[in-house]
Amino acid sequence: MPLHLVETSDEDSFVSVAQHVSELLNEGQTRTALADTPATVFLNDCQNLVQEQRYGDYVSRMASQIDAVYSKMSEKEAECCVSVMVHAVGRVTAADQQQKAATTLAEALCKSDDHAEERLTALMSLYGILAGGQQQLAVLLAAARFAARNANKCRSAFSAAVRGKAPRLVSDWKLGPQEARGLYLALAAALRGAPDRPTTREHLSLVAQALSLPAGGDPQAPEVAEAAAGALADYLRSPSIFTLDLLPLPGVAALASHPKYGPLLALVKAVLAGDVAGTRSASTPAALEAAGAGVTPESLLSKARMTALLATCAAAGHGEVALSQLRQALEVEEDQVQSWIVRAIGAKLLEGRVDSVRGVLAVARSTHPAFGKEQWGRLAAQMAALKETVAAAAAAMGGGLSRCAFRLWHARFWEEQERRVGGGYGTYALQEGTRVG
Amino acid sequence: MASTVLMPSGSNVSVKVHPVVLFAICDAYTRRKEHQDRVIGTLLGVVVDNVIEVKNCYVVPHNESSEQVMVDVVHHKTMFDLHQKVAPHEAIVGWFATGSELYNSDALIQEFYSKESTHPVHMVVDTTLKDDKFSVQAYTSRTLALGEKALATEFVEIPCDTIYGDIERVGTELMLTGFNDPSPEAKKDTANKSFSEESETLGASMGRLAELVARAAEYVDSVVSGKVAGDPAIGRYLADTLALVPHLARPDFERLFNESVQDAMTATYLSDLLRAHVALAERLGTAACLLQSAHADGGRSNGSDSSTGSGLLTCGWRAGILGLLRGHVFSLRVGCWALGGIGRLLLPYCSRLTTGCPTSVSVECRTAGTWRRVIAVLAVVRCRSLIVAEGSLQKGQEFCRGIVRQRVRGPEGNEGAGMQDVMVMNMPPACANAQCFRCMMSLLPLFFGQLCRGEKAKEGGEPSFSYVRLLGRLAAG
């Protein structure tokens, strides 16, 4: 198990925690010497449960007090208590019991939203302590839902934890398409609307994976539409993402007929195609509203211009693009074209050199805004050319080898002779006064 | 590995272990004392960003029982100080223990190490090979405390990987290719590990590249034809990679490639040819010297004059032929002179050319009068033909100039000895090259000129002769 507890004190930690928690129950209660306060009742219960190793029930008793724990104890103590509870879940031996205990604890943790980060951390530890895939999936989904609810506080933590792991989890747990899609969508919902680039990329990739699954579900289902719309809105809002591969997917294409998100899709299409005029016309109030906060017509136009630049350069491949052509595509003044190019190079979206004398941009590498059939076709042609080149080089090498092999043999022959005979001559010559011939 | 643990926010710590550490731990485990179940020790390394790189380790003797655990702190401190002297940048990053699970005493040891470093890493190396797996796990710890009372220590697993340094990777690959094989078949000419072997490796690499390109092209073609749904991420990656390859038209590429291949082949051919001719020349030169009699010191040859003369003639004749063959102007000139019968005139002052073992040459020649230059040149040509390899022209020139200046002034304590001015030129290996001898050839006439002037300045009598003993030593191999 990836989480281990090593006891350092003489008392059993579960009992100590129970004791501590039980004291909370005493607050506000008048102490009477004779009657059993709820605290002592609680404590005795827990002690018995621990002694009998009925950790499942112990967890359920403790879980009921979680809210009190968080609100009344200090942070460190609360963390400690909850961790001990998590470990108690781990001590439950039977699998289904463990599942039940885990669910109880997870629900208790998710019940309220205060101390969201600590609760999320506790959910993560709970995830870590569980052994089986199914149980972990349940906890993960609960955590995702919780993170989505408390996006502001929990998003960065959650995204750091799950980034890049989703496909691996799907394959490890062997989830069916429906379950996988559910997982992707839940995770994506938790990551929506992030300001930083890695999270947005993760969000987009999760939505792409969810929507590209051949799920038996209905592409018009509301959660699909929500997810797709969320992804599109994120794409529009982010100042650093210029690639989008979602448009061909059926779930996204179905948005066209959606009353609320149809204009949004039209807007995204215009921006992605780099069509500046089209973007201007598509930035209707409805579309902007659907996109949500953070999207202004100006930002959309600049995004469209940058995308137009990238698209033109990508289409040129390894060649040259005339600056006049760029000016036309971007619909900006002539002197501003170079500043756009510089911006693109600075953002590492483009690599090339500007020749202002001839008025061209020599493109070395460019990011493709969309990677569709056209790009695949071009890629195929490039690969064929490369294959041919490599084969030619290999053939030339082989020919060169045979020409040179004879000469090497020639040289080696003489060396061999020298080695065999040279020693004899040397020793002979040392004897003075010898005459030969 | 800990793929099942989701890291809580911020602590994206991961551990990278060098193989040396694992070997050391296993070695220590096999050498442990009888009563010990497990070995523990300290881990040394560096922390960069969120990655802890464990580079080194050492064992710390300890004693544990169910009640208590004792660790030899003095030993630990001493070893750490010694390691600091060797590698000051490595710090204590944690500790390791062998075994398959955590012991109760681990918490105490962890606490001890928390004083040595912040957030120590605990590494557990499974030497019992449970499940037929050699697993290495790393943990960080968290203390759970209620108020003042410490309840327990929680160990959270973190991702742990093995990494290879460049040196280790190169060494391993070299060992795998049988470089160190001492068997006689493997003792091929390592000196000849030239174009042929390199081109074989290059050919193999090209083959691999062609295979990879074919595989990628196949995938792309299947996407274009619609058989497979294309993954845009892969497509972008391929497109970016291809953008790195410089695009050349086919005829340009062929021309470029052929030119560079031919250059490489020319260089190889010339160097091998030179080597072959050196061997040939040596044999010829050796044969020539056998035909001359050996001269005692100070004596003049009589009975052996004719043979010596003919020997010189033969030598000169062969030098001439060689010169013709090789197109070396000097040899040609010398050859002609010798052919012209000058050799006979040299009889009283003949030289004794001896050839020692193939790796060293000593030439003694007595020079007199106007023939000193010829003999010197002969000597140098003779020696030059035995020297191969690259070297530094500049170094050679400086060295030679120094010798010339020094010797012209004369060796100390030998003023007026007059008779034999022995100049020993020990050539450093770096100087033993064909270029260097060329420069020497140009300097030697100057040298002899100076010598003779110096000799004439001394009190009269027969102009003394000076020995020039040139000792060229080839670098081994």
C-alpha cells in the first residue's frame, strides 16, 4: 500500500484520536459526574470497536463527526485526525466493507465546502490507501465532483495531482467506454476555466478523449454539450492556446444545432480558421455570452489574427511566405505585420527568419492550428520524401564501402607483412659486424 | 511504482536513483553480519526543483531489537565528512533500508534523519525479491500529532525511478560490444578501427532510421486512407520533427553526400597508403643497412669499404626509386646524388647506419666538410621514413629550434673537448611526426652549418667531426 502508518506512541492512535474527538462532543455540555456524557459514550463505543477490530464501524462513527473536527480543531490536529480515519479505512479487511467505509468517509468529506483544500487532500489520501480499482474510481469521481464544486480553491491542486494520468488509469482499471467517458468528463469538469496553460491543455485533451470515445451514448446528451461548450469557451479565453482539434468530433459538431451554443461554435470556427472578418461578424452578443467571462471582441480578433498567421505559415511548410500575403490575411497595417511575427516567434509558436529586403518570411517550423485531413496529406508526402532520401543515402554508403574495401585490404596486407618479418630483421641488425651479401 | 498515488497539492516530489547506489546497497546486504536482518545507511545526493537525485550512499551500522534501535551516529558523521571532502556538493537526502516492509523503528530513524536534512527520503530496497521483482520504493514522511503528543508517522510513497548518467551508459554499452575482450581474435588492429568500422556502424544506424521512417510513414498513410483515426497530437509531433530535417532536393543531397563520403575515403586511403609505404621503406632500409659493415667508434673502414660504398649506393638507389614511387622530392634528390657516385667519396667518412628495433632509430653519422649536408639529409630521410602519425608542427619546430640554439653554444663542461659533440635529440612522442621531420630537415642544414663554423673557430687541426645522433622514438602503437 502506498500509505503506511508507523506508530510512535504507546497508545493506539485510533483510540487517541477517538478520545480527542470525543472531547469535542463535550463542549457546551454541562459536566455531571454521574451521567454518561455523549463524549464518554462515543469514546467507549470507539474503544470497543477498535478492540474488536471493527474498523468499518469505527470509521462510520468518526465520519459523523468530521464537520466538527474541521470546524473546531486546529488545522494540524484536524489533519491528523482525518489521516488516522483514512488509515482506519485502510485497516478494514473485507473488500466490500472497505468500499462501504470509503464511501462513507468520502461522503462525509464532501458534505460541506469549508476547508476545501484540506478535504481534498484527505480525499487524495483516501484514494491512495485503497487497494482496488473500483474503489479508487469511486473516490476519484467523488473528489472530482468536489473539486469542480470548489473550483477556485481546489482546481490547481487537483489538476497537479491528476495531470496526464487519466489515460493510464483507464487502461489500468480496464474501464469500459461509458465509464471512461464518465471519468474523463468528471475530471474535465474539475479543470474547467483554469487560468494557466497546462491545466487548460489538460482540460482540452480530456474533453477530446471523452468525446472521441465510441460511446453508446447520445451525442446530444446535455453533459456532452456542456463539456464541449466548456472546452470551446476555454479555448477562446486562453491567451496561449492556439491549437484546437475538437471540431471534427461528433459531440462538438452537434453543438451547431444547439440553441445556446450554436453561435459559440460558429465563433470558434471563424477564429480557428483565422478568418478575421468572419470572427468580427460572428462575435455576436449571444456567442460572447455563451463563451462566458473573460472573452472580449478584441481578444477574439487578436486570437484570430495570430491563428491566421500560423495557418498561413503552416501551409507554406518549409518555404517562404510573402509579407504582403500575411498583411492581407491579418488585415493589419504593413508595419504591424513584423510585430505579429515577432510575437509569434517569442511565444515559440513559429520559427523562421524575416527577410525585409525581399519582403518574405522564411518559415522553418510552424504550429498547426488545426490538424485535419489536409495536414495529414502533407505529412504523408513529407514522410515519403524522407524515406526516399534515407534510402538513397544508405545505398550511396553501401557503394562507397565496396570501393574502399579493396584499398583497405591492400594496406592491411603490407602491415601484416611488416609485422611478421620486421622482428627478424631487427634482431639481425643488432649483431655488429655481420655481413650479408 | 507509485502510479496509484495521487500527489496532494504542491508536493510533486520524485526520486531518481543512480544504479551505483542500488549496487552498493545490495553489496552491503550480502556482506551483512550474521545476526542482522537488514542493513540501513545514509543516502547522499542533490535536490533540484522537485527531483531528489540520489547519487551515493554508505552503510551505517545499527542494532535493533523489538524495544529499541541503536544507530552508530559517529560512524555516520565520519563517513559523511569523508564524503564531503570528495564531493562537497552532495548532501544527505535521506536513508535506505533493505527488506520488504516498514519496521516500527523506522519512525525513530526517520526522526533522526529529519534533523540531518529537511524532508528526508526513506528508500526501501526489497532484497527478498518478493514476487520475483526487485522493487525500490521511496517514501516521505509526515508526523501525525495531536496537540503535543506524537501519535504516529505516516509514510507516503513517492515515485522512484532509476536514471543513468552519461558515463555509466557509455561504459555499459562499451562493455556490451566486447571491447575489453582479451581473447586473441579480438585483438584486431585497434589502430585500424577507421572508416570501415565506422561506416558499418553508420550503415546500421541508417538501416534503423529507414525502418523507423517506414513505420511512421505507414501510420500516416493509413490515416490518410481512412483506415485509422488519426491522433492530432501524434500528427503534430511528426510534423514538428520533420520540420527539423533540412529539406534538400534529391540531386543536391546526393551531391553533398557523395562529396563528403569521398573526402572521408580519400583521407583514409592516404593514411593507409602512407602506413603501407612506411612499412615497405623500413624493410628496404633495413636490408640496405645490412649490406654495410658496422663501424667501430673512431675507426675508418678499410676492408669493408667497397661493401659499404655499394651499400650506400644501394641505399641511395633504393631511396631514389622510392622517391620516384612516392614523388618525394628530397628522396629523389638524394637518390640522384648517390647514383652520381658521391657515395664513394664518402667512404672514409662513412656512416654507420644502424637500425635498432622497429620502434627506435639511432643514426650516427660523422660529417665533414661539404658532405655533411648530404649525409644529414640522408639520415633524416632515413629516419623520416620510419615515423608515422600526426603531431604538432608548431611544437616540433619550437623543439628543434631550441635544440639547435642550445647545441650550437655547446654543451656545458665540454669546452675544448672538440672531438665528439654528441647531440642527442630525444624526440617527445608528440613531436614524432612526418611534419616535424620536414621542419627538422629544413633546420638541420642550418644546424650543421653552425656547428662547422664553430668547429673551425676552435684551434686548428683537422676539422673535428660531430656526432649527430638522432633518436626518434615512436609513440607506442
